[in-house]
Amino acid sequence: MRVTSLDLANFRNYAALHFEPPGGVCVLLGANAQGKSNLLEALSLLATGKSFRAAREADLVAEGTPLARIAARVHRAGGDVTAGCFITRVGEGARKRFVRNGRTVAYAHFLGTLAAVTFLPSDLHVVGGPPALRRRFLNAALAQCDRTYYRHHAAYTKVILQKNALLKSAAPDEKLLATYNAQLADSGSQIIGARAAYVRKLAAAAREVHARWVGPQPELGVRYLPNPTLPDGDESPGTVFAQLEKALAASASAEMLRRSALVGPHRDDMALELGGVALERYGSQGQQRTALLALKAAEYQLLAQAAGEPPLLLLDDVLSELDAQRRHAFMLSIEDCEQVFVTATDAPETLPRTATTVYEIRAGTVRRAPAAAAS
């Protein structure tokens, strides 16, 4: 799939933009704070329904305006579709409305209209940051691959919030807690099963990509660490459900004491290793970035399989802090992608051998770079 047109109105620093990107690799050049990342953010929002960096969604709306609009025409194997998102200021917050082919749809039905894999500098925290960031990575990847996963995760999140609120009350109702645990065992076991299957495929693909870039040693390893731990790695639905149900019952007293839900996929983690040792502790920043890029390349492969066609690839400042060999290997690795957007402050010394178009972005305007800059 590829975006054939993108329209922005009052989004970040774009008062108005009509952009018709070609296929292949689009390199977006410009100084800091000119709008390169904002453009990628708009595309990512149409894929995931969420900003990849805004702490407050009201910040997506240009200062002094009540409404921002993002709209795109997407060429897909089954025919063209249109996707849109309207973001309206509401007090200190914002409300979003999603549109597919001109009709307002629920977020769950909007997912999948456009598919994209995004790399940001902040994604390095997936390696060394808290487990919540690795869970967020899995949730975002799986939600685009499978709407069923999104429904199970949404249901689980709702019940976890209710359970935690109940545990913090003066006298938690034990029967209601048991009801919540039954619901959590149902949706939670679905989440654990989906994550286990996904990480197994992700690990194999990422290991292959990493070896192609830097050689077979040290080997990149990715392991799923479910909560609760599964006996002998048995990921069958019945075993996962029984293990989670058992763990929820066994943790009841501790949860009452600590007034918090202690068991379930909201406490999962994922281990990243290089040569059998923890990447976050022993890997250099270059090794961590290379491993994360391999992980993203694997995510791209799996999303392409799930969607039946290649997704967009959105790469924000991806080349910084990679040495020349890794930059060269990476740029050549993306030349077969259907559509890629790469931001940079300076033109890369290596460009893919396939169709590459260079644009200059300045103060919320986009124009094609002169031939000399694109060569």
C-alpha cells in the first residue's frame, strides 16, 4: 500500500498542506523544528489512531484554531480508500473522529485502513526503558495485525482499571473481585497467547535481519516473558487460561494487601539479548539502535504478511548514531519497500538504488529538492 495524497489543516505547524508523495523512498530534509516529524506523525496517526509523541492530543491542533484535520488517499491492492481524522479541542483535551471512505466509523473499525511501521529516536527506550514500553510496542504491532487482539486488549484494560479501583476502596467486594478475575482470565489469556505467537515469529525474523546486517555473531535474541510464567513454555489456549486463572486466585491475598492487580499481561515483559546477554546492560548505543532497527524490520515483515501487502515505513532520524557500514546496509535494505518516508537534517551519503525522491521541509511547507540536492 502507499499514500497517494496527504492533506493537513491546522495540524501542528501545518496550516494547510496538500502533498502527493510518490512510491519508493521519500527523503524529507530540513533543520530541526520545521515539520519533518510532524508529517510522519500525521501518517502514523492515520495508521494507529494515536500520536506517537503527544502528551496531550490538544497539542496536535495548531495554536489558536479549534480543529485539525488529517486526510489521505491510500492505494491498496483491493482498491483505493480514504482515511481521515478530525481532532477537536475540548477544554484542555481533544476529541477525535475517524472517517473511512467519507463515513464516520468507530476506532476499532478504522484500524487497518492504513498500516505503518514507525521508527523514532525515542524508540531506543524500548531496549532499556521500563517494561511498559515493550508492552506498548507489542500492543501497537498486534493491534494493526489483528483487530481481535485490539478488542481483547481493550476489554482487559477496562476490567483492570475497574479491579484496581475496587482494590483501592475501603472494603473491596470479594464476589465482585472474583467476577473481575474471571473476565481477566478470559481476555488476558487471549492476549498472552497472541503475544507469545507473535514474539516467536518476531524473534526469528529479527534474528535473520540482524545477521544480514552485521553478521551471525553476536546473535540477536528476543524472548517473551509472560505474567504468569507458562509451565515448560506451553502456549496452548487451555494451558494459558488455566495458568492465568490459577495465578489470579493465588495472588488474591497479596493484591488485597497491596491494593493493586499484580498478575496478568499488564505486567508482561520482553527480553532483548545480544550474544545471550542483556542488550540494555551490555550493548553499545550503536548495537542497541541496530537491534531495534532489526526488530522494526521484523515488525514490517509480519505486518506485511497480516495485511496481505507492504505497509508504510516511517523513519524519523533513523541514521543518526549508526556508523557508515550500518547506514549503508540499512539504506540498501529499504530499497524494495513500496513506500518509505525518511527524515534527516542532511542528505544521506548512501541512497537506495531504486526510486528515491528528496524533499525539503521548511516552516510547514514541503517542496521537491533541486536535482543537485537529490543526487
